[in-house]
Amino acid sequence: MAAGVAVAALAAAGAQDAPASTTLGSTFSPNTGCTSGDTFIQEATPAGAPSYAAPFSGVISSWSYQATANALMTMKLKVARAAGGTNYTTVGESTTQTPAANTTNTYPTRIAVQAGDVIGFYQTNGGQPNICGMGGLTAADQYGITGGDPAPGTTASYLTNITVRYDVSAQLERDADGDGYGDETQDVCFTDPSTQGACPAPTIAGTAQIGQTLTGTPSGAPVSPSYQWLDCDEGGASCAPIAGATATSYVVASSARPPAAPTGASW
């Protein structure tokens, strides 16, 4: 390596930082019971109230239900997609859970959704616990109900009712690489659908000498990768971006720091 040349490490990325998640629906202390053995979806809420519809495509990573003392049931989250008229197609569901009384129960899950999909729930027979009511509701609070537990992929007709809002919420995360895992809590490498663990480091080919060309190659299968070459110290630390060095290749300049050893980089 020529004296006075620092090795540039390549940092590649497929996207910016993972975007923020959002909450669908709401949990509250309900005052009305729902019929058991039916599936409910929240079709609409008034302006300014929590929406139960996904504002963007992504992955539901958890869901919650605030149970009262009357929590004698099992239940699961349901996700439905409008299929014309009063019909909805079930596109996903969680595993069945038995909520604990007098607390907010939160359960991990992984359900891919599209923008516009709505969350709901199915509850088994068990005492018709409070889950479906709160004060101050209006006709703008609309929900649909269908008998039984429609399986994912099936379409059912829902009867629309008013002045009900149910006590269920879900956490929706984005899925930048489309791998079916939420970018904030389920996917460390949210730019590469081939892995959910740490993003594989890119490889660098070439000799770190003045005037020589270094070429970076992504590892894994990143989505639309971008590049930034870094000037690092001899231990591979204290890296600083090299202005304008954002292509897959970089010609080592004479203005680098003292000799350094090659370093790896991560997505």
C-alpha cells in the first residue's frame, strides 16, 4: 500500500432508516358485550377517531385487547379486505389467544396487509365479554358482523350496524423489502428480502493505492442499493464519507489519511 493512502470502506444501503409504524384501532375500557361465535370488522369511524383501516401496505406485528373483569373467552385478530358490496375477504388472522382479565393483552403476530385492509376479531363462546362499546358513539361508527370464523382466503357477507366501536388495536409496520416481516421489530435488514438478520456486508475488490480503482459489490439481494465510500483510520474506525463518492467504484485519491488496513462495511 502506498504511504499516505487510507482505504475507503464501502457502505451500501437499500433504503433510509426504517419508517415509523402506526397503530390501527384503539384499546379502551369497553362497556358492551358482543355476540359470541361471530366475526366483527370495523368498517368506519368518525373523522378524528382512530381508524381501523391500514393507511399503507405493510405487516401487522402485534395486536392488543384491553380486557375487563369479564374476559371469559378466546379470541383472535382478523384482517379483511373489501370485496364489493357487503362482502369482505379474510386475508389474515392471528393465533387464538385467551386474554387475561383486567389488563391490556398484547400478542405478537405477523400478518401482511395492503392499504385499505381493516382489522377485526373473532371470539368464541365464553360469556359475551365487554369488547364492543364506549360512550359518545354515533352513526359514523359502523361495524360489520358475520357468523362464524371465515378462514383466510374465503369471502363472507357482513351485516352493517352502527354506534359500535370495538376494543382492539394492532401495530402496523412498513415492509420496505416486501419479505413479509415488519421493518421495525421483525427485520433487522429491512433493505434485503433474503435475510431478516444483520445485513450482509458488501465486498470490495481492488488495491488501495493512489490512482487505483476499488469496486464494491452488494452481498445478499438488497432492494435498489445506494452507495457511499468512507475514509477510515488504520483500525477501520472514525470513518468519514468521501464527498461525491457514491458510485459502485471509487478511484483512491492522494488526499487520504495515513496508511490504513482494509475494513468491512455493513448495509
